[in-house]
Amino acid sequence: MRCHSCQRVEVHLEQLKLNDRLFRSRRKMAMKMKMYRKRITRASLAVFTVLLLSACSLLADKPYPINDHSDGSRFYNRDGSDKGLSDISRFLWQSLWNESAWPESLPNPEPSAIPDRVEEGIRATYINHATILVQVDGLNILTDPIWSERASPVTFAGPQRIRPPGIAISDLPEIDLILISHNHYDHLDTATLKQLRQQQNKEPVIVSGLGNAALLRSLGYEQAIELDWNGSTSVENATVHFVECQHRSARGAFDQMRTLWGSFVVETSQGNIYFAGDTGYSPHFKEQGDRFGSFALSILPIGAYEPRWFMKDIHLNPAEAVQAHIDLNSEQSLGMHFGVFQLTWEPVDQPVVDLNAALEPIRIDARRFWALEPGQARVVDAR
């Protein structure tokens, strides 16, 4: 027969175990509530600030050419695909409980040293998101630069980066050409563009779609160039083409589709370079592969693709990016637009996992379609 003291100890131990289970349950609930409050606050502030600042976009007053993707005042995807404000509201609401949990922060590896100029081959340094430093034929090209802490019109709300840019903005070489694919905040970051302009005496050539030049000039780019699809301009020995992609534009609630989105083709002596910006999958990839023959390097988005009901029209998933690589007759492709800002529902590392899974069954060597960590670089041999 057990003594009363032993029984009291056992009861006390059982009570401690029960308290521990209750504490863990409460702690988990508190963590979940904190996460939901964070998401609700983020979504509410994002919607509020977009509505508040929607009148702040600088738009050109001149009418645009009327064609198969413009009615003269707004632009459209040729197949009519689009997502309107009701779809955006539904997506934001559903995101409150469907987003995967991302880490608060991730470290970057030691960055690669950046040369001042590259004459042989094509050197691509992945900085973050859709920001890539491309060095070719003595030209330094920067795509969709963003160094801001948030992809947002304000500093206190909106998607916040979980890792720093792989290269400090002050460590960049002199930039000759900036490519802006469209005017969403994660691709046209005004604070970054101002800093880039202020830190070098020479004004870089900056090229974007129709309707963006007024905003870019207000940031100090007096010679900003805007192009329609299939328009082109020469920059030193390179030819820059602005070409069709499937996406949309807006910096607020009331300027939807008022500026033109697109991708870029840069023709150089080392081979053609393709920068997709943001895009869904459509026949435009095959058309551009046929038109330009082949690409030494294609830079394609592989992230921000879930849920497919909302993202399919405007963002590639990795399997579609692999098909785009094939359509473009690309020798090498670099994946981008993942792992920095949480814009959609998939886990932080899912794009790279899905990319490798898409390459394997069709026997495309992973050395031909690769992803880099921020700050890492690779050189593509001349064609």
C-alpha cells in the first residue's frame, strides 16, 4: 500500500503534466492568434493605403495608340485574361488563413565579387526578387530594382522582405541601363530608383512600357523611354525590345491597366537575353522564340503562383516556366521572383522544389535552368 506522501506527489505530477499541456495549447493558440492578427493588420493596411494613395500615380494625359491590346486609354491582355478588384479582394481575404508560414528572416551567402565591366560572355548576379545585374558587352544592366524593406507605397505596411538584397546598392558598378517591366510596387520601387539616380553622375537609360515615363521623370530620369509592345531602342551596341507578356498594371485602385506591362529582349554580340518581368503563360513565349531564334539567357519568374485560380493568368508556376524555357529556345534560364517577399500562398522554398520536379521528367539538366541565392552570380558563355 502506497503512502499518502507518494500519492500526493503523483497527484502533483499529474497536475503539472496537465498544466503543461494546457500551457502548450494556450501558447500555440496565442501564436496562431498573433499570426492571424498580423495577417489581418497587413491586409487591412495594404487595402487602406492603396485606396488612400491611388490618386498619386503620375499618368500621361496623351491617348495611346488603339490596337489589339489598347482602347486608347487602357491596356489589355490579348486573350482578355485579367483579374479585377473583386478577385483581388477575394484573394486578400482568403490569404488570411491560406498563406503558408514563412520564416521571419533568412541569411544570404557571401556575395560574389562584382567586376566593373564584362566584355566576354554574360554575367548574371541575382540580387533579389526580380532584380538582376546583367553584365554583357561592357554594359551594366539592372532589372526591376528593389532595395526597399517593403514592396509597398508606404513604409509601415505591405509585404516585407525576409532577407536583405544580396548586394548592397552602394556596391553596384555604374549602371548603364535599367529595365522596368511594369509599375507594381515590387517591380517599380521609387525609393530605390531615386537612390540609384543620386549615387551616380551619369544618368542611366531607363526603359519601360507606355504610360510610365512621367513617373520615372519625376524621379530624376529626364530621358526616360517608354515603349509599346514590339517597340525598340538602341543602347550603345545593344538593341532593347519591349515585348508582349500576360500581366496587368496598377499602383492604386483607380489606375488599373492605365500603363503597359511587358517583357524585354536585349540583343547583344554575346547572344540574346530575355527578361520576363511578371507574366502568366501564353502563346507569346513561342512567338518570341520564333521571332528571335534563341536566347543565350532567359530570366524567368518561378515564384508567387498559388492559388492558381488567381495567379494562373498573371504568374508562371515552375512547370510553366520550364515550358517557357522550351518555347524560347533558351540555352540557359535563371529563375527569379521567389523567396524574398511573401506575395502568395506557397512555402518559401516551394518554387525551387517545384522547379527541380518539373525539370526531371522531361530530362532538362538542372544546369540549364537554375536558381541562385541572393548575391550569387553565374557566367553564361557567348553564343
